[in-house]
Amino acid sequence: MGANKKLNHEDLRQFVTEDLVAKIKTDTAALSKLTFNHAVSPLDNPASIRVKRRDVARMNTELNRRKQEKKA
């Protein structure tokens, strides 16, 4: 996936829950690394921070949706 390629909801629904949790964990770590690197020196593409943050939010939304469906 490219730096600015966002995840679609259809892409997220194809993930198994365990894979989704693992991807959230790795992308959150990558996001914090990007943020830290940007604070130290400017990034070539600072928009990648926004894309990564929104992807993590989309994944968390999908995970919460699955938890709500499991409760109901």
C-alpha cells in the first residue's frame, strides 16, 4: 500500500478480527514513529501522518462495530 492510499471499509471487512487487531497495533506504532520523526525533522510527505491516523481510526471503528454486533 502506498503512503497516501487509504483503507476502504470494504478492505477492512475482509480482515479477520485477530489480523485487524494486529494491524491496528502495528499502524499505531508506525504513526507514533512518524509523528516523532516529524517533530525532530520535517518529513518529505507530512500528509502521510494524517492518512495513517485516519486509517487507524477506521480500523478502530470497524473493530468496535464488530464488538457491538457480537453483543447484540
